[in-house]
Amino acid sequence: MTVHFDCTMCGKCCHDLKLPLSVDEALVWAEKGHPIKLLVEALPWTGPPAENDGKAIHDYGRTFPEMCGDIPIRVAVLLVAWHQGACPYLLPDMRCGQYAVRPRVCRIYPLMARPFETLEPAKRLCPPEAWSADLPVLMINGEATDPQSAQTLADHRHAMIADVPRLRALCSLLGWSRAGFANEGFAVMTLDPARLAKALRCAGENRAAMSGMRNWTYVTNRQSTLAMLQAADCDAQLVSQDDGYLGSFPPER
Ligand code: SF4
Ligand code: SF4
């Protein structure tokens, strides 16, 4: 499949941000005083991924092992630049005010940041005229045609895996051990930017010392998920959006 694309400078992708950043990018963002949230989910884990299961291998790489009650889990942590309205760097003419040093996810949009996800133009923020067949080719058969974009995408995906030890150390340092059930929702931690920047620096320096296993708690807004987790002897709590939870499904009490 061939996808044609050119940016119309509509600015939609620079509003109401939820940008997944690498640790180094998050440190720069937080040091400038901009908010970052930790989004945390966890998968029950039954064993090493099969050699031919690329998605499971990727999930294994972007997570770290912990326990939830007696159940082994793997925890995924995202550092997300979270901003209501226009990005603090967006200029009035919809250009980026830090174009040369903008985060990788900004450079690659509208390509899909995560592997094993298919680009569906109708689900991206870009307007229909950005996808016209007379525009340059963005992708062929799921591969970016521009070598620089392809390299940036590869660098972003590599950072999401290389950062895992520092993210584990960060959770340990912050005393954070709550996770949403994977593919249902995230436990959300909101931090003052200065505190997060300090913790990220500390996590980088002390990650080996903060790699011990800890007990985690699942949080969910669905009674049925709570019952399923408790039946499996996992520590679990029913929470709401106000308790720091971002769910994909409506609450179920
Ligand atoms: S950093 Fe630049 S490209 Fe990224 S969201 Fe902000 S204004 Fe847009
Ligand atoms: S939403 Fe798409 S078309 Fe609009 S500024 Fe972002 S990349 Fe360009």
C-alpha cells in the first residue's frame, strides 16, 4: 500500500498534547518547566516470547519484570508531555518554535510511533487534503520512504526500549507501583516538572541500585476486570478518572 502525504501546517498535532518522550527528551521538557505525566500499564506474563512473535518480543523489550501478588507481570512506563491547548512551543503561524530540537514523535508524525500499528489516515489528525494522491509518497507497504524519517522512527523505538532500566529506577525512586491493566487503561502519575527532572537525573545515576523486584497493584475502572484480577490473586483496586486513571472503557461499578 502506498500512502501519499504532505503537511498542511494545520497545527492540530501541536494541540492537546500527549507526546511519548524518551527519558532524555522528557528531561529537557521538564527542565523547561513543562508538565510530564507517567502513564503506567502492566501485562500478566507467562514466559519468554516465541521467536516468531514480533509483537510479544517488542512488548517484552519495552517492559520490566515485577510481581503483583503472586503473579509475574511486566510493566510499561511512558513519559508523556501532557498539555491542554496549544503546545508551549507553537508559534502563531503554526510553525514549531523549537523546530531543530523538537521531540522525535513530532518529527515522525503522522507515522505510527509504535511498531505493529497500521497507519490509518482517517484516524490521524491531519486533514483530508494532506493525504492527496498527488502529494509526495510517505510510506510504501508500511515502510517510510524518507531515510531521515525512517531513521528517526527507528531511533524513537530504540529509545523506548533502551530507556527501560531508567524508567524502572524512576518508579522505584518515586515509590510508584500502580499500573493499569494492559490495553484497558493507564495508572497516571502527575509530577511537578522540577521534581520529575531531579528524579530522572537521579534514576540515570542510580539505576543499578534500584532494580530490585517490588509488589505492584493493578488499578482499573471496571468491576469485571477487578473481579478477574482478584480471582487470579493479584493486588487490585477499583479507581476512577479522578484517582489518576486514564481508561479506554467507560467506568463499570
Ligand atoms: S514541540 Fe513543536 S512540533 Fe512538537 S508539538 Fe510542540 S510545537 Fe508542535
Ligand atoms: S496534523 Fe498533520 S497536517 Fe496538521 S500540522 Fe500536524 S502533521 Fe501537519
